[in-house]
Amino acid sequence: MSVRIKQLNGSSEVTARLREMGFCEEQRIRLLMKHTNIICQVCNARLGISSQLAKTIMVEQIPAPGTKPKST
């Protein structure tokens, strides 16, 4: 699943570290594995973060190529 980061929530130290790792607003990332920890692809690198840290990252889903966004 591909998503776009919309907002980072957390302390200034945590959000600064996330940005250093490539988790920036409007950055596209891809979820690779979701277990105890989250593994995702960011800027052509695979990164693992805790599920607790992942909860501080607000995202929106990007529709798969060839699909139409759902209208409400």
C-alpha cells in the first residue's frame, strides 16, 4: 500500500528525527510489512519503525495506478 505523509505529530525532537530519516510531509512511502514493527520504503530505502512511532505519522492513501478514487 502506498501512502502520502500529511502530518507528523509528536514532540519536536521526534518529528525532527523522522524528517532526518525521510518521513517528511508530502513524502510518498510504501508499507512493506506490518507486525510488531512497521517496515516501509522511504526514498528507496527500507526503514523499520515501532508501531507506537508510526501512530504519530498521519497519512492519506494513494490510489493504485489504474483505479479511480472513490467519490462520496
